[in-house]
Amino acid sequence: MTPNVLRNLFTKSATRLYPKETRETFERARGEFYNEIKDCIFCKTCARKCPSQCITVDTIEATWQYDPFACIYCGVCVENCPEKCLRQKQDYRKPSSGKEVVFMKGEIKKKKKKTEDEQS
Ligand code: SF4
Ligand code: SF4
């Protein structure tokens, strides 16, 4: 036991003082993700595909809600978003002392009227 104690006293710690000290993320790390709400069409694809059921979309109120504490950062919602408004950062989400939900309000886009050229 003594050699172990001595070795540990004079070698660098194997752990980090997170969140003060953070590790660089890997090249293809799936980190915090966000919704560019102005481009969202509230199609609910992300909510339907999410294996954790942590996304709620209200098509009437044009709201998008997400529980980051239930998210497993699988990236399925990002891959399936038809408008590509869901994006995933490389950095991980910052730690938090309380549970919070991400809530966003957008606008339902009106369908464009077909021009005479498109109708013919
Ligand atoms: S899949 Fe994309 S466009 Fe559809 S509701 Fe989700 S974030 Fe919006
Ligand atoms: S990353 Fe995965 S778990 Fe998180 S919201 Fe998207 S589909 Fe759901």
C-alpha cells in the first residue's frame, strides 16, 4: 500500500475539476443542440422520432419544447428535421443546479399562394 500512496502523492490527478476544468470535445462529439425557431415548421417529426420523448411540439400555438435532462444526445431529431433547423453543437451542455426546460415560440408560416406560372 505504501508504494501506491507515494505514487499517488507525486503524480498528476487522473480526474479533472469539472466544470472549472473541461476537456476538449472530440471532433464528432454530439453536444448541446438548439432549434433555429424561425425556420421551424412545427411538423412534429423531431418529437415523433425522439426515443426519449423529450420534445413537445404544439402546432396550434407554434411552440417547441425540449427537456435537456431527458435527452440522450443521440442526434436522431437533428438527422430527421426536414427544415434542418435543429442543429447540434460540439460543446456539451453546461451543468445546471436546477431542472429546466427549453421553451421556444415561433410562428406558423402561411402557405404561399401559387403564382399563375406555377398553376399552369
Ligand atoms: S422536425 Fe424540425 S421543423 Fe419539424 S417540428 Fe421539429 S424542429 Fe421543427
Ligand atoms: S438528441 Fe435524441 S434524445 Fe435528444 S431530443 Fe434529439 S432525438 Fe431526442
